[in-house]
Amino acid sequence: MPADLSDRVLLEALFQAALSAAYPETRMAHLLPQPPKGRTIVLGAGKGAARMAHAFETLWPHPCEGLVVTRYGHGMPTRRIEVVEAAHPVPDAAGLAAARRILDLAGTAGPDDLVVCLISGGASALLSLPAAGLTLADKQAVNKALLRSGAPIQEMNAVRKALSAIKGGRLAAAAAPARLVTYLISDVPGDDPGVIGSGPTVAGGADPATALAILRRYDIPVPDAVERAIRANAAPAMLPPAALHMLATPQMALEAAAAKAREFGLTPLILGDALEGEAREVGRVLAGIAEQAARHDQPAARPCVLLSGGETTVTVRGHGRGGRNAEFLLALAVQLQGHPGIAAIACDTDGIDGSEDNAGAWIDAATLGQGREKGLAAADYLAGNDAYSYFAALDRLVVTGPTLTNVNDFRAILVR
């Protein structure tokens, strides 16, 4: 391992390798469909939708048209496919209007047409077309409550499907009888196409009883009108056969980071691409694994890097600023208590950790000491869900701006 490279340089190089593997261009080039007799209509949503649209129209040597919706600030110039920006994670009127236009455009497709759907993480909130009997305000209220509840992404998306006129296969149903091809960038544990963006082109998973049970489990109020709308919102149980192509996944990103680690002379160990749970609890558990490696060369011999992905959750109890990656890192630092030779990075691959302007942060053995010098008690910031403020004060935030992709969280713990 190059002794002259700092912890931060090594860790950020691993993150960049993971990001490079999450871009859609390379795999899409080998997965283009046969051109249709009629139109090629491109529809999509997600934090990576603009980059996916740009990649498709660059690679596609035929006419195409269409519309994709992405998060504010995540747009990218395109020539033939319109890009609209809307709010995430809580839907807004721009997302509502875009979703309605996307569903209407799908409905114009005929049997000679090709409909290409581009779905990436964030699509669920961006395709915010309420089911009959619901308003945008209803969906916003439920989304806000879900985001604060600590519910895992699978449960949040099960509820979102039940509230939607476009998710849970309903977009695919609108596009029939056209030929349908869906390209996916996964941000969910297990890479289930029905969970990514709440599966607008995948049948199933929109069971009203399941959605209502999830809302009750987290004590989220369900007005009578919302419950009636959920129960009446039947989803298509079956859809015509269609092609699904996975362009990027958390595992692909971790494998790319592992390859980069080997170039640095590090032993990589992938702990999992779908780790879930409270961010602070995951931080404490991974701290124990890192200490075992530092003391006993188990489960990997030093110098090594422990890699993991997935999506943790944060149950908000304080009033601070900080996404799940910052909270994970602050809990990790508190547990490690400045253990020498251990450093870590944790970032959201979309470039936005929660709702702040950072992708994540990084720590090393000096982090807590620097905090004490500034009069900052790390445990207090952790208790207040204020990891962003803690790392900002120490100049330890990782800021990339929107990356225009999303394969969930990336975590790397370096043990020298």
C-alpha cells in the first residue's frame, strides 16, 4: 500500500471507483433493443434519469422522443428527450405534472412502437401521480411521515405503490400493446425490479392490505378517505412479457471499489451490498469488525478495507442536520474512540446524503480529538441527529454535487 497516500485520498479513490461503475453508459451500449417499425418513446424517472436519457439518445442511432423526470439539480442536457426536474424525497406539483404527462405519453403507444423506460433510485417520489380519490397533499403527508418513521425502503415503496396511479406496473399497462424495454439502476437491497422506483413497469407488490398494515405499524395516521382510495386502487396482476436490463447495482459498485483497493495493495472484504438497519447501530457493529481486523487480522488481514452497501435508516429524534451516512460515520467514530490506523468514508452515490449538500463524510483516528479541540461533543451531536453540523465544523464533509446516478450508500473502512 502506498505509504505516501493519505487516508482521505485512498478512501475517496475507492468511492470514485464505485461511482464510475454506477454510470449507465457502458452496459447500455451492449443492451440496445431492435429498432421498431414505429416510434421510439423514452420515459423515465429517478436521480439518474437524465444521465440515462442522455446515454440512450447518444447510443441510439434512430429517432426517439420522450420525457424523463429527475430531482432538482440532477438534470443533464439532452437533444430529443425532454428532462423535467421535480422534488425529492417529498413529491411536489412538478413531479405530479410530469408523471401525468409520462402516463399520457405511454398511452399513445401503438403495437408498432417501442417504449423504453429508464428507472433509477428516486423514481418513486418523482413519479407522484396519486390514485383516484387522493390529492398530492395526501401523498406528501404520508411520504413525510414515512421518511421520519425509520421504515425500510421496501416498506416505503409498498405504500407508495398503493397510493399511486402509475407505479406497481401501471405505467407498463398504459404502454400496452407497444414493445417495452426497461433499463434499471438499482438502489435497493436485493435489486428487485419491483422495488426500484416502486416498479412502474413491474406487476405486483401493490397490495392494499399490506400498505395499510405498514402505515399502522409505524403509527402513521390514515384518514378515512386515504384508506378508501388505497383499498380501491387495484394494480395489474399480469403484464405482457417485457425486457428488463440492470445497468448498475450496489454489488457492481462494491466490486469496482474492491478492484481499486487491490491496486493500492489493500485486501478488500465486501461485507454485503444490502446492509440495513438504524445507521447508528450499523456504525457500532462495523466498528467492532474493524477493531477485530486491527487487532487480530480477522476477518481480513491488514492492510485491508471493509466495503459495504445498502441503505440504512435514521429515526429522527433530534432537530439537527445530517443524513444516514453522516450519522453512520459519527456513530462509528464514537464507537472507535480514535482507534489508531482506522479511517472510513460513507457517501450516498447520488451525491446527496439525505437533504443536505454533501454526499457524506469521512473520519480517521484524529476526528474526535479535533472535535474536542473545538468544544464539540460527538455523542451530543449524534443524539441530536446533527452529524452534518459536526463534520462541517471539522471540514470533513465529502461534497460531490449530484452524480446523476444512484446505487445507494457506499461505505469503506480502511484498516492500515
